[in-house]
Amino acid sequence: MTVRFCVRCGRRVRRQREAGHWRWRCPGCGWTYYGNPIVAAGAVIVRGSRVLLVRRGRAPYRGAWDIPGGFVEAGETAEAALRRELREELGVTTRTLRFVGTAPDRYGPRGVPILSLVFRAAITRGPLDAADDIASLQWLERSKVPWREIPFPGLRALLRRYVRTLSNSRVGTLSKSK
């Protein structure tokens, strides 16, 4: 996504190096486009040795594996957004959420920057129903997660580290990898 014109005065913006980053800046009024990420919330749902993954039903990356979740709406906390998304996508309510970490990515190959806030979610028992923008869902053994089919590199790296902690301990707290 590229900004071409200033939202304040309408002049064509120019790409400039500022504070170690390339940014789009208006030469007329000085307005700067920072390209801040859109916030998303996602859930790692684990039962025993299995983790729940979903197939994306919409672009970008339709048909790829992902975790359930979605974008945080204005006025929502990440936790409230994730609870809403899990109701919409899986038809479940959430008992508890525990923060796992963050994952910076892009929403599509040339899409907007996103920042996913990932939580471990304990959900109510019962049937799961793939709905909303989920094409299907599957419980996979942690050792069988198709890492290459998760299209978001930041999320994929965070999930790998987290799943590794689940294999090494019962608590599953994420620590920085060496």
C-alpha cells in the first residue's frame, strides 16, 4: 500500500529517510505517513498434544492455514475482539485468555502492516463450527503443524517458539529464543 497524496493539503508526497525509516512526507505542510500497523488478535487453542488451525476462507491467502482471530475494532480491547472473533468464526465462548506475544506482518504480499496480539485461549467444550471467514478447521498434532503453509512469517515464528515451549513444559510460557 502506497500513499501518493497528502491527506491535509493534497500535494504529492515524497519518500524520505526519517529516524532510520523510509516514510512518505509532504513537502508542503510536513504531514508524514508513518504506516502504523493495524491491530489484530489471534488465538492459540490447544487440547492435549493438538493445536487448532483454521483454513482461511477469504483473501489474502485463501486456503492457507492460520489461527482463529481477526482485526480489533475501534473502541475494543484485543481481548474483547478475540472473544468476538472466536464466537463469529468457531461458535464458541472463551473461558480464559493468556497473552503469548506479538507478531508483526503484512496483510497480503503488498498489504498494510499488521500487528497480531496472540493469546492462548481456553474455550468452552462442544462442537466447533467453521463460520464467517473460516473455510474449515482441524486439530493437528503439534509435531504435524504445516509451518510452510502459514503465510504470515511473524505469526509463524511466534507459533513455532510457543509450540516448542508446550513440548518442553506443561505451562507453555513464551521466553525469548537464544
